[in-house]
Amino acid sequence: MTLRSINIPPLLAIMLMFCSFLVRAETAFFFQHADNQTPFSQIHATLVNRIADSATVEEQVKNNFSLASLLLQFDRVELLTEVLDELAELGVGQSNDVNSLKWQIFRGYSYFSLSQYVAADTSFNQAKDILDILNIANKQQPELIYLAAVLTMYSGINDGYLQRYTKATESLSEVNHIANANNWSILSGLSLYYSGDVNYELKNYEQAEVFYRLSKQMFAEHDTIFRAISLMSEGQMINIVGDRKQAFFLLDNAIQVFVKMEDISSLAYAYLLKSYFHSKDGNDTEALRWIGESVTLREELNNPVTIANSYVHYSSILNANGFLDRALSYAEKAALMAAETDDLAGQWDAFNQYARILNEKGEFQKAYDYMYKSERALLAKARLDITSQTARLNSEFNLAQQQLENQFLDEKNELLQTQLEQQTQLQKRQQWIVLGLVVFTVIVMLFLAIIYQLYRKNKRLAILDNLTGLRNRRSILESGEQAFAISKRYKQNLCVLMLDVDNFKLVNDNYGHAEGDKVLKFVASICKEALRASDYVGRIGGEEFLFVLPNSSEKEGNQLAKRLFQNIQEHISQAGLKVGEVTFSLGLAANLEQCNDFLELASLADAALYEAKAKGKNQVQTYTDEMQFKHKVEPTG
């Protein structure tokens, strides 16, 4: 089943590219233990303890799914089935939610691993139905996109074993493309690996070897188990089409990993392959030894399909070594087990082996019966293969026929068709140009809007003091210079006040700079509240503030000073300050005519401020000629 068949939106490829924020999203669920280098038994024990210690049903479900992920990775289907049954008892799989989708995928995989391909197909179709429902409400949910890819991969390889080879190849190819686009290395590697399995079923051994090798390269270094499985399968193909010595080397390297990680499922298959390699080399003793090891492990795993497969090989090697009775016993067991599965190839192999051993034992009627069953299984498999190939050839024939009809119509109406195509191309080109211009215009407008917002923000930051929100030194001095120039030109009044918070250093020393900042913010709020719309105030440094009062006389400046003193007394109790009292001193200057520029006028106000400080603070002083400059206000750099 492809992603297209389960209603993923048409723009899936584009949408998937925006899901890359899921860092190794695949390890978040189905393959969450892939990079864990701890042996199986230790991880399994830890997860079992977590399930036992689960305080809530939700936690129990989460931990059971984590255990299911481990069992899937190590292909421990005999344990996976038990976990899925426990999840079902917890209510999972009974509704159309994400957990039920995951449960159905796991269930389908367990059937697939047991070679119950029809049952697996049913589970995968049920998962597809749940996914369709979830996609209606959550079309862009990244987890669903990933689960759709996992579902397509497992249903695809299941299609391969149902002889739907074309469909299987298309599904696995699509999953690989999506996985590569999202940097899902495990999913990409597995889709390549299963493509190797499909080619192996089709007896395209050279191509299968290429897929297995590519899958190994796709897995990350820490995905140890998956790399070792690819390495083993690559060795299996090399044994068929290449150098058996190289095949032994790759297989032994894979076995080392399986032993270390306690992957007995893969180890059982590796031992079977090693036995097979030795039998091809004529070393029956070693072949018998390793098939015995494989049988022992597969009996422990309790998977009828793999046990039957091992029994067939064991029987063949026992027979080659002269142990006819034992060979007959294992051949019979293999035949009985294979009969209960959907694995037609396995049935053919088991029935054929049992028939040959029976024939050697002289039980000719029974041998005939099982050889007949073997041929029926082979014919059934061939029938499925032929049906699949016939459907493919029929599809190709219909396509070719349609192409011939289209070609005839094209030739008959060549001139008209050419004109229509040219017109259509011109219209499409114009549409694309218009669309491109619209997109370009929108992008330009967005950039301009962003730039304008940044400009406004930067302009605001450039004129405001970060702490108080008043104008900063540069801004208030520029405003003062403009007001000075206008007042000079039109012979208007201009009054300047310089404010300094009294004893501010003691506030910082006794209460800390954080309290000092609160005092400055409080004073700034008092200053803003007292201003008219035409007035300006700014912080020029430390605890000093500068007022610019255009078109205001000395009298009006003193009135502002009185408002400031009154406001601070009214609001000090509501300010929430640790300081019991906040006072300030003011210097006022309105001597516009005797100043050459604003800085000089501001310096007069500063001199008056120093006079207020000298006379006891908490007061306003107006500049007179008797006052001396304490310091000159400097322009900004």
C-alpha cells in the first residue's frame, strides 16, 4: 500500500520538508532503541520493571509500546504477541486514535513475521482506515506522516510475500524517497533492505545484494543491529553470486554483533546460513553443527515458520550425514508446521524434503502424498506469481494500446494539436509568469513590511532610554536644539529644566542597583505625567533628566517644577519602593537671548541645578548671572 493510497495530501513532499524539526523522529517511537548498545536482556528487564511500576494506565500503555518497539527491533514476535494482547486488555486498538494506529501496525508486523501474510494484510488495511480518519482532522501532524511511511513500508514488504511484487516495489521506493527527504536514516535503510528481500524473492540476487549493501551504508554507525542484519544478508547474496570466502567473512562479523547484543532471532538465521555455506563447501560436519545451533535458538523463539525452515535444512544435512531416522523426524515436524502457515514456498520446501526422506525409508504411498502436496504448493505459488505477472503485463498491454490509439489520433490531427499545445503552453507560461510575479510581489511586500517594522523598532530604540522609556541623551538634545532654533527664529520663549535625584548614590549603596532602577523609573513616570503635549523630557545620564519646554516662560517653568514636587509627594506611597522618601533638585533656565545654542542654555540650567544642590536640595533654582557654571553640558558623540 503506497502513501498515495492512504490519502496523504498531494503536496506531501513539500510538507514533509517542513517536518525536519523532528530530530530522528523515527527513534521517538518504532525504533526508539536502535542506538542503544545495551544487550537485549538488560533493556528487556528494564522495560518490564517500568511496566510493573507504572502508576497510571497511560504510563502503562506508553511503557508497553516502548517494549513492543524493542521486540520489533529484535524480531521477538513470540513476546511481541503477548505485549499486544496486554495493550488490547488496556483498551488500545478499540478506537480510531493514534495508539490504535500504532497497535494495528505492530499487529500487522507480528502476523507478517509469522508468515501469516493475509492476516497481516488485514491488519495493515485496518491501520490504513484509522489513518484516513485521523488525517481528516490532523492533515499536517508530523507523527501521522511518519506513521504513514512506516505503515507503507511494512505493508509493502508484506505485498512482496503475497506476490504483489510491483506494488511492493513502488511502496518501498516511495518510502525511501520520503525517508531521504526527512533524514530518517533507519526508515531509509529498512526500505532499501526490504527492497533487497523483494528482489531475493524474484531471484534477482545481484540486485538484492546491491540493495542490502546500500541499506548497510544508510544506517548510522550506532544502529548496530540493523547494520549487522544488512551485512548478513549481503553475505548471503555474495555466497550465491560471488566469493564464498567473502560471504563467510561478512557473516562472521554479523554474528559477533548478534552475540554481543543477544539478538537470537538474527543469530538463529545467521547460524542457518553458516550451515548452508559449509554444506556448499562440502563440510558436512560443520554444516550439521551450525544447523543444530540454529534449530536450538529457533525452538526457543517458538516461531513455527522459522522453526519449520530450520527443520527442513536440519533434515537435509542429517540425511547427508547418514542419520536417516533423525532426518525423517525433523522433516515430518517441518511439514506439519509449514502446513499451518501461508508460506507457500516454505510448504513446498518442507513437503518436498519430507517426501524425499519417506521415499528413502520405503514409505512410497506417503512419500507420493507429500510430493503431491509439495507440487500443489508450488503450483499455488506459481499461480500467484503468474496472476501477478499477468496483471502487470495486461496493464502494460493496455497502456501500449492506449498509446498507439493516442499516436494515431495525434497524427490525424497533428496541425490542430500542435496549435492547441502551443496555445496551452503559452497560457501556462503566462500563468506561471503571473503567478511568479504575484509570489515575488508578495515576498517583496513581506520583506518591506519586515524591514519597516525593524526600522520602526530600531528608530524607537535609537531615541528611547532602555530603563525609563524616556528619550535618551541624543534624542533630547536633538529635540532641544530644534526647539532652540525655532524659538530663536520666531522670538518665542524657551525654558529648560535640569532635574537630578537627590542622594541617589546612597540609594544604590544602601538598597542596591535594582532599587535604584525602580527609583529612576518612578521619577520618569512623574516627569511624563507632568508634561504638556508640546514638552519634552529625557534622561541624559545617571539620575539626571532634562526638560525642554517650547514656548514657555520662566514662570511656566516654575509651575511645572511645582507640579513635579506635588506629584512625587502624592505618588510616593503607591510606588512600592523600599526607599522611604524620594526627592530631587531642579535647575531652571529661560535665558534664551544670551545663549548661542541649546547646549549653552542647558548648561545654565545645570548651573542652577548645582545651586539648588548647594542650598539643601529638594528645591528649584532659576539661573541668574551670579551663578557660575559648574560644568558644561557636552553634545553627544
